[in-house]
Amino acid sequence: MIETKQHLHAGSGLRTYPGDAREALFPLGGIGTGNISLGSRGELRDWEIFNGPAKNTYMPNTFFAIRVEQEGRQPVAKVLESKLLPPHALSHGYHPLTGAGLPRLDESELIGTYPMARVVFRDADLPVNVELEAFTPMIPLDPEHSGIPAASLSYRVTNASDSPAEVVIAGSLINPVGGLTYDKFGNLNWNMPCGQNVNAFRQQTDISGLDLSSEKWAPGDLKYGSLALQTTNTQLTVKRAWLRGAWYDFLQEFWDDFTEDGRLTDLGYETPSEEHKTDTGSLGVIETLQPGETKTFQFALSWYFPNRVNGWNEQLCDSRPGHETTRNHYATRFASAWDAGAYLLNNLDWLKERTTAFRDALFGTTLPGYVVDALAGNMPVLRSTTCFWLENGKFLGYEGTFDDGGSCDGSCTHVWNYEQTLAFLYPSLERTMRRVEFLEEVDASGKMAFRAFTMFGRTWEWGGKTAPAAADGQLGAVMRVYREWKLSGDGEFLRELWPNVKRALDYALDHWDHDSDGVMEGEQHNTYDIEFYGPNPLTGIMLLGALRAGEAMARFLREDENAERYGSTAAASAARLSELTWNGEYFVQVLDDVNAHKYQHGLGCLSDQLLGQQLAHLYGLGHLMEEDRLKSAIHAVFKHNFKHDFKDHVNCQRVYALHDEQGLVLCSWPNGGRPKLPFVYSDEVWTGIEYHVATNLVYEGFIDEALTIVKAVRDRQDGYRRSPWNEVECGHHYARSMSSWGLLIAFSGFEFDMAAGTMAFKPAVGDEEYASFWSTGRGWGVYKQAKDPISGKLVPSIDVLGGDMSGVRVQACGTTIQL
């Protein structure tokens, strides 16, 4: 049963996550820089800044603490985190490196509106109120300023008492350069790789802070790098290095020093740390607050680990001299962590202004809050360790990540097929992915390697032999070239790729369509990591979309003969595919014996059956087959595959939804005919497919059904069961989840053609007032429509908040707006 319309269409209230929401982990970091997560207790964790995933990691001795002193009252000093939560079942208790034995605050609450987060702290002992605002700049169409390896941490403190208060906030940070390892007892290992580490206090114009580096590693080494903790506040206290003592002297001396008078005593160490050892440094900001006064304690935490493996995961490192490593793109802009942090602080006002404008534009929509959560909650994938951005400008991505490494290499075409977020927010980076696919991964026959290995001088193998082409990935890549061209209006980009786009299309027709009827029946490798055989809707409708995209691109390039060929083939293919696969309600796979090949779906209702149609809608290609059948099929997907609970669902595959949760399974067999061994993920729930099905439901007019699916996904990502900013599939921050951005395009009825200089809006809630974010390769902003109080008619308006949209014509509400 679908939830009530009133409930589904509720407004965009913000979610908050109390300190006991363990999975509410907010990523801080730029594109291609790695991340540090801010937890709901206010803690920093998951230090993924060393060119690889590092889930569930903490940095020793690394935290912020506050001390408040008022005349005639006992000073109060606590770690700026809420209490540690049970269970506390460690074999040796919490190690002193965790600082777990230090006093903490009573409560905290995280409010996350990605890319900005706020943590509100509460404590009965503190006479001041404390809030933390944290963000890394994120500005649409500006990857450079969205790719800074740093985070702004602003503690706002308000004196809630009736007397003046001296407040000191000190940030402590261990120097991890070279790498930290631990023994069985939780101590730092006696033979860990770090050593000769240097903690320096620096002052440069209006910026002061700790600069953490090492003298051990050469500039080209994978372990080379630095961190910095900086501030623009002027009243400071500093301890460059904690006590180099035995046992747990380091923590005792620091805490006694900090709590005694709020002033840190520098211990005067002038030599680097010993081999296999490192130091922790602390930087404190001192402010006096009058009753009712608020002041900001501004910090920047930055990092710089420029060198990474020149390939996918470390075992694939190119062993030729000079080719072992490459650099991250951010290394072309910054020479150290200090440089990156200083840039952030020197430009903080306008970087925050632009980031806030984007945040407000996104969250200022009239769409339900959980829809906006689905958009914002998957933007972090672009800035997670799933993705990396090389010094040569190429943007690449795994499918997702393990806790400690990339999961499934190669910017996999059949997974990245689903992604829309990068394309609309950073289209220049998306175009680098198309260039890799078509200029480096397509061979002379037109076969595309569906994992990008050729660019690193490797061959992608599958089952011990050269991998086949992926039918859905290759055809989707053709459609994505069309999308990138329409978003950018860049005709030269299209001309550059066009020869291999044609080869890829012709390969599909020659290789998979054995009887030349326009329908593919050969062995079709696909996103389920298996091969489909015979006519089927997933790859069949993807072929229709690729042909229609090819037709449109050919016409623009004045290749009329090719345009006619692609168009006529698409028409014949649509008719034949519909004839073969339509069962009266939805599209099925045609096989004489569904068990002749393992892992087919046969008569099943496949959630992915209209992926190609969903992409066609998003990219402005319209309906690819009979509209009534497409409407029936997508509604059947919801009817048969959406589950209101999983109490009795039998799933011998991976489990992503269970018990009382709701979600969309990948396939069902409402009319029987389930194969003995159906395709290997058929009983699973993937958020990326849930979102694309919901998007298609919007296009076909099934708004409540679409909202039901989206709400189910985001209810599962509630901060307790799962993270609001990390949707997993085959790994954390899974690329397919970025299909969620299609919801915005569908709900807005947004059409774009920068080659023609036009945009259009026709919101799915077209009879109501509406507001939402929009973007193309030329600009971004907010679209609004509101009823004129006199005429009662809807009046549209466009705010351009970034880029240059001059000359673009916008069709909306029956009128034209000239920008």
C-alpha cells in the first residue's frame, strides 16, 4: 500500500542526528583529495587522506578540547565531543592514545546539509554554548575550488552566563607522515614506518599554525606528505610536540598543562622524532567573551599526500622506472598542506559564500526533504576515495571501496552508466571519462574495454582471458557522449569522439545482433557480472537509446546517411523488440529454455528493464517505444518488485534490506518461471536501481510510487542503520547511487540543450508552486514558479548563481525567458 499523498509530499525539513547515531558520518574533503569524516559526537574519524580508503580508523591523540575559566569559579575543561557510547568491550579497555578517559560533553547533535555540517554541543557544566560548522568548499562547475585538500572547522562559542569567560579551544593532531601501525596492546608499534617527523609552528601574514612534515621521505615517494592545523585567530598558545616520555606520560602531561591555566607549554624539542616514532602537536586559540557575546574560533585542517599509484590499487602499479607513481591533481596547485590550508583561509569568505549559495539552492527546494537527502547524500561519492583526479586532468573511479582499498577497478562503464551527479555538477570532469572510454579504451573493431586498463598499459581480463565488451556499458557510454555534448554545447568535444562512437555503435550491431533484425540476441555481458542471452529489455532498450543518440549526433555533424541508418535501425529494433519481449504487462527475456544458461531472468519482471528509457528521458530523447507499454512496464516494476517489508523475503545473495525495511528488489517472477539459478543479484536491493526506477516513474506520471521508493531508501539511511552519506553496494560510496540526481531532472521536467542555447522546465508538480536547483555545463542556479495573485497563472523565474548563461532561452509555464 502506498503511503498517503500528504505524507509523501511533506516539505523539506532537515534531518538531525544525535550523538548516538553512530553511522551519521559526514565526509570533509575535496574532489580527488580524500576525506576525513565528522561524526555525530563531533569526533574526527575515517582518515582517508592517504590516497586510499580507511574506514573505521581514528588518529591517535587527535581531538579538539575546550577550557572555560570565570573569576571565582572552578575552570571547566572537556574534549569537544559528546560521550563515548557502549559497548565498551575491548580486551584491554580504551588505550590512552584514544583519549577516552578525558572528560567529554553531555550531548551533541549533527545537522548535515552536504556540503556543510553543523554540530551543536550541550553540557550542563559549561557556561558557554558551542557549535561547530564544518565544510570543504563545493561549487558547481568549479572543480578546482571544490578540490581543495582541506576542511574549515569553525567553533562558534557564546557566553551564556552573567560574567566574562576566558575560553581556550585547542586542537591536537598527531603527525602521521610515513604511516602509523599498532601492536596487540594498541600501542604505536616499535617498528612502524614513520620517523624523522617534524612539527613546526609557523606564522605567515594573518595565518598561524602547526606544519607537520617529515625529513625521511623524498618528494616522489608514496609516503611523502604533510598536514597542517592553522588559524586566523591571533591570541594563541602552542605545544609543538607532546612529551616524549614512557608509557602514557604524553597524555598526562598534555592534559595537566592544558587544564592548569589554559596555556600550553612548548617543551623545546628542536630535533625531528626518532626513527619509528612521531609527535603530537597542539594549537590553542584564546578569546575572552563578555556575557551574551559570541566569537568564532577558526581552524583549517589540511593535508598533502601528492603521490599515488599510477593505476588501480597498489598491486597494479606500473613497474617501469619513472612510471611507478603519478600525482593527484591538487599537487599541481599546492606545494604542501600549509599552502592548501592557507589558500582556504585566505579565501574563506567567498569560498563559504559560494558553497552556502549552492547548499541553499539545493536545500531550498519545494521537493520533499528525503528527495533532497537522496541528491545531497550521494554527492560525497565524487569526493570520496571511490574517485581520484590525476595531475593529467583525468577523473577516474572505482565502483566503490572496501574499508581499506578500491573495490572493482576501472571506471566500470556498466556501473557508471547510472551516475548523473558528476555530469550535472562538474561536466568538465565527466568529459574526461568519455575521452578515456572512447579515445583510449575502444579498439579498431569498436570494442570498448568496460574497465579502463588500456590507459595504464594493462589488459582487463575476465575468467582468465581477455574480457568481453559489456553490452549495457558500451551502449550507455554512447548515450553519455550525447548527454555531455548537450550539457556543454561543445561541438569540438563531440567531433573528437565521434569516429569511435560510430565504431562502438557498429560493433554492437555486428557483434550482438546475429540475425540483423535490430535486436541483440548474442552473449551480452552486463552489470550483473554475467551474460544475458537472447532478446531482453535491459540491453535491448539500451541499444534503442544509443541508436537515437547516434542519430541526433550524426545529424548535428551533418552525416545524414549515418543519421538515417541509425534512425531506421532504431525504429525497426523498437518494433521487433516489443514484438518479441512484451508479455502484456512488462518486458521479458526470450529464451527457449531459461535454464539452458545459468543466471538469466526469463519471464521475470526486471527492475532494470527500462534503464535505457530512463536515460533517454533524462537526456531529452523521449519515448523509445510505445508509450503505453513503457508506462505499464515501469508501473509493473513498482507493483511487483517493491516490498513493504522483508520479513518473509528469501535472499541467498547479499543483503542490503531486511526485516521491517522497505525497498525494491532487482527482479521478481509474478507469473512463475523463476530459473533454477536466477541471475546472481536478483533478490538484492541496490539504491542506484531504486533511484533510477523512481526517476522513470516520475517521467511516466507515477509520482506517489516514485516518492514511496525514495522515502524507503532514505529511511534505511537514517544514521543508525546506515550512513546518510554513504550508500553501499559492492563497496562504500558506490558510484551507482549517484543515479539519485536523475530525480531532480525528472521532478523539474528539466530539458537542456546548450548546443542550441535552450533550457526548459515543466515540473512534475506543474500545477503547484515550485523551486529547485538546476545546472548545465554553462551555469547553475535556481528555477522558481509561483502563482500570480491576480491572474492565478504560474509565473516562472530564473536565478543564475554561477557561470555564464547569457543568450540562453528558457521555456517554462508557456512563456520564454531570455537570459
